[in-house]
Amino acid sequence: MVRTNILLKLPNTWNVLFIVFAVIVMIGVCYHVASYPSKNKNKRKFVKSGIKDIGYMDDFQFEQYLAYMFRANDYKVQVTPERKDFGADFIIKKSGAKIVVQAKRQKAKVGIKAIQEIVAAKNHYKAEESWVITNNFYTKGARELAESNDVKLLDRYKLIELMTALNLLVSMTASEFKQKGKAKPIQCVCGAEMVSKKNRHSGRSFYGCTTYPKCSHTKSIL
């Protein structure tokens, strides 16, 4: 009689299987929850590193980096001529839509001039959309003018989001691109290399010859 009661208290095979399955599921959920913050932390660290690399680029490298990322994500990219670009640094196309883009890598906020230029570029190139991308932010006037002219503004935070989305499919980081970009220097009319410089009075960046003062040729950075 005692033996029969003991047997009745023992769980059957289905109960045992259910308990084992429940334990496995709980272990999996706990592991996923524990690892989630770590993955997000690593992702944020990568993004922050990328935006810092942008700060060490010159204007030309920034434009080329953005063009590279768009190309790597199935956009057709047309870089405009250095002179007479009509306000757009490059034109991107995807799914039939033409978008004119102006890249502004600078320490100060982007003002209304950039908005005026990209609006003119949109009309000139007969584009459907116009974007301005910067590693900084925009003045109040620039934001107001952009809103009234349907210009899409990508500030520092939006650039980080863009880099995060695009870099998931791009093998080369901003830092690696910056180093590679040095392999194709801008050539001066005298044959020497040109580098990015800044006017001490106006604060505007430009390309100057490395042989200066022997050669004083400069090239504007639009």
C-alpha cells in the first residue's frame, strides 16, 4: 500500500518532458536578456568611433565617404564637377528618384546659404528631393528655410543613424576610408599635392599647394 502511494506521487513522462522544455526556454530567455545590453553597448561604441573619424576628415574625404556608403548600398552616385557644381556635391538615385546632396563637414552650425544652394541645385538638376548632410547642426534660420522649401536636413544625430544603417552593410569603416582616401591626393596645377587648409581670418577651408610659398595656387572647397 505504501509502495502504491509513492508511485502515484512520481510525475509521469509527459510532465518530466514539459519541465525540461520549460527550463531550456527560461535559460534561453535569460541569456538573450543578459546579452542584449552588451550588444547595444558595442554598437553605440562603434557608432561613436565612426562620427569621431568624420571630424578628422577634410571636406573632400567627407564627400567621398558619403558617396562610398551610398554606392555600397545600391545607390547610383554621380559626383558633381569640382567647379560649377551648382550647389550639389553629388547626386544619388534609387528606385527612380533623383536626390541632390550637399555635404557640410564643419565645426560651426550650417546656415541658410547651404539651404539656398541645395534648393538651386534641385531645380537645376531637376531632382525630386534635396538633402543637406552635416556632422554638426543647423541654425534656426536654416531649419525654417529648409522646411518651407522641403529640404531634408540630416544633422549630427541623423548622420550617426545613417552611418549605423549603412555601415551594417559596408565593410570599410570611416577610419579605414580616411586612410585609403589619402592614396588619391588632390593635384595642384604645378604637379604637387594639395592639402586642406583654413583661412585664419574668415575661417573658411580651402585646398593649398604643399610647395607654398613657391606655388600659391589654391582651390576652393564648396
